[in-house]
Amino acid sequence: MTTDTTKIALITGASRGLGAAIAAALAPACHVIAVARTVGGLEELDDAIQAKGSAATLAPMDVTDPNAMAHLCRSTYDRWGHVDLWVHCAIHAAPLTPAGHVDAKDWAKSIATNATATATLIPMVEPLLRAAPDGQALFLDDPRAGEPFFGSYGASKAAQMALARSWQAETAKTGPRVHIATPAPMPTATRARFFPGEDRGKLTSTADEAARILATLSL
């Protein structure tokens, strides 16, 4: 149940990895709107949030669908009137490949998910954040641009972060506050795709990293 003082947190890419860990960490202090394509992952997140005595709103949607995102933002406004925090974790991790062998479909999906969806969402979410007393947005950097074999991921992620940094500079005095964090290496499915065979026991847990990153925000 939400009250007039309940903070609303929108998490895009909330079904697994750091996104799910951040969503779980925010409950019950915030009512979480969890967006992801993976229904099973969202249901597991919902179970974790319910175990804390809270509840989430599950939105099984694709961030690359602008009509779905517009509907979500409109519904959020109609129900709550604002969003206090937006955490953007949705990402497509294309397989590592030499630049000379980049697959056209992987490239298109990388650009659509990592760059275009971000450019679509910022104008949609910004009014919701401005309607909050202290709206904040959080982006997660992973600077791989220019590294060997990271062409599709590195280029599209760099485009995403360029958009985030422009928005951050533009709103520094007016709000919403835009934060950019660089997470420590974690045992996520994305990292396993890039570094198979790595000793995952030496990596930082997503729960610990979620707590560290959220501690840098004033919620």
C-alpha cells in the first residue's frame, strides 16, 4: 500500500542483476515500479519485495517500445503524479566480436536498447521527476568503448552515457538531479557473457553494490 508520502522508484531493467538488487534494496522505503521483459525475473523480484512486507508494481514491457513506455509513464502520472527516482539498468549485451565481424542484428539491438531507448525515455520520465520534490535519476556506466571486441556494446553504451552526461549538465541547476555511478565488477549474467570462466567468487555481490550506490543518493 502506498501513501501520499511514499516515494516512487521507477527501475527499468529490474528483473535481474544489479537492477533487481537495487529494486529489492529500495523496498519498502519506496514503492517500486519494476520494468523488464523477463516475467519470471519480475515475479522473483516481487516475491523478494513482498517478503519485506512491501509491494511492487510489475510492468513486463520492452523499453525499446516507445508506445509501451509512453503508456507506462502516463499511467504512472495518473496514479501517483510523479516519480522520485528513476534507475535505468536496461541493457543489451551483444556477444564479443571483432569490429570486422559485427553482426547487423546485434548492432541494431544494441543501439535500440542502449541508446535509442534512453533517448526516448529521458523526455518521458523528466516531467515525472520534475513533479517530485527532489526528483533524481541514476545511470550506470561501464566504460568499454574502444576496448577490443566490445564494439557493439562499447559504442552503444558510450552513446547512452553521453546522453546521460548531457542531461546531467543541463539540469545541474534546475533539476532533476542526474547521477552516474560506475559499479564494481559483479557476478551478473552480463559479465559472465563477457568474461566466461572468471572466478566469480572474487566479484562484489549485486546486493552489496546496490547498497553502496544507493548510499550515495539522498532519498
